[in-house]
Amino acid sequence: MTINEIFKEIEYGKEYCLFEEVKKSLENSYDRENDIFYASKRIKDISKKVALNEEDEKIVDRIINKCEIVEDRLFAETTMSPSYKKLTAATLYEECEKIQNKTKKRGDYAALKGAEALGKIIATTKYFVESYLDDKTVLKECDNLQFNRFIKDELYNIEQVL
């Protein structure tokens, strides 16, 4: 952390500085010219900042790969059938639910590395699915209230910026 960052945090508050960091990352992941939010880029940024275990890393990689496939189709303006969109949305939500299932037991949640980052990844994926694939597909809420708060906070930030 630099001196300027410390002074900004003192002057504006920690929440404001965190929001500005998220805002900058989201703006870097959004292509205004083509009106495409590159969720894969945002998820990569989040996952780089935290050390995930191998199993979680594989899940995140699968989410990134699926998002990249859809983003490439959006960029190329390739039409996607409704069934393809639903199937892709279901696949992405299935990966998110694998992460959410790890938060059900208190012991598993305590051992989970980077819970806040994983919540941000789920929120980013949820926004991407609702915006570009299928807004009718619903991601089940997690039983862990703290993990839900991470997801809701990130969704709020995304909606404020984009």
C-alpha cells in the first residue's frame, strides 16, 4: 500500500476506497464500444488476488472458460439459440453451486480460502448470466449468511458501476 492510498483511505474512508478499486476493475472489464462485460477478465482479476486451493481453482477455471466462450460469441455477434443459452447458464450456475455447497458446514467454511473472493466470483457470474444468457434461470441462495453478504455486496457494486 502506498502513502497516497493510505491518505485516500484516511480522507475518504475504507469503503469508498474499496468501491473505487472495484469500480476500476469493472470498468477495465467492460467494453463500452461493443457493450460487452467480460466476466472472465473480472474473475481472473479476482482470482489472482487470492490463493485458492486446487479444487476451487479448477471450478473457477471452468467458469472462466465458459464465460470466454460466450464472450467470444457475443463479440463475433454469433447468434446463440435459446437452448444453448439455458444450457450454458445452467452449467455456470452448477459450478457456482459447487462453491456454495462448501459453505454449508461451518467447519468447511472456516477452512475455505478466499471466501470473499469466491463470493465475488459467484456474483460476477450471476450478473453475466442474467445479462447475457438467461435471466429466468435462478441461482439458489446460499445457507451461509456471511457468504450471501459477499455475493450481494459485489452484485450491488456491479450494478452501481455498469
